[in-house]
Amino acid sequence: MVIDDGNIIIVFDGYCILCDNFVKWIAKKDKYNKIYFTTFESDYINKNYSEIKLKNSVVVINSKKNFFKKSEAVILCLKTIDYNKTLIAVLEIIPKAILDIGYSLVAFFRYKIFGKKKICSLPNTIISKRILS
């Protein structure tokens, strides 16, 4: 699949309840259908991006096949859905290292705080044509 300019793929932990809720929220806000979704365990990732492995970060892939992780990935998601420009501007002012420390702390404790699903899955509220399996 070729990703059009301005579109992105969000690769997320399909076991993580926090990640699942983030993906549902992003999908709901993505009024122009610019975002595709997949999990680290999907055939799509294994065939096309085998170097991507499940870590403590969401990964975003843009149309130029660049990878974005942690806070950069979240900011790119927010920009793609044209979210609150003031919030994005504030996030871009904060040094990446500080944002990534915060991200890493949440990622490290995500299963303990939000829980973990027994099976890897994609939210069923996402339109199937936006899921890369």
C-alpha cells in the first residue's frame, strides 16, 4: 500500500488499553481519513517494516517512510488531525528530551495503570479500510 502525501500510519501496541483508547480517539478526530492503523504484530508490519518491533513507544510512519517515535509521534498525530494549534505549539517549545521522559514514564507503567488485553487487537470502532492488517 502506498501512503499518500500528508497521510500517516500509526503502529501501536495492540495489547495496551491506553494505546487502544488513544487510537480510538485519533480515529474519531481524523475527519479527512489521513490516518491508517496497525499493530506491531500485524502481517503488514512484518512484511513491509520488519525492523519495527514492539517497544515502549507508538511508531508513526509518514508518506516518505520516515519513522517517528514517542513525543514526535504524538505531535505528528495531533498535527495530522488538525488538533488544537496552541497545544501543539506549546508541545513543540518544550525540549524533546523532556517530552520523551514523560512519554517513557507513561509507557513504562501503561499496563499497570491502564491494564493489558489478553489478545492483540485493533479497536472495532475504526473503519476497516483504514486498518492495515
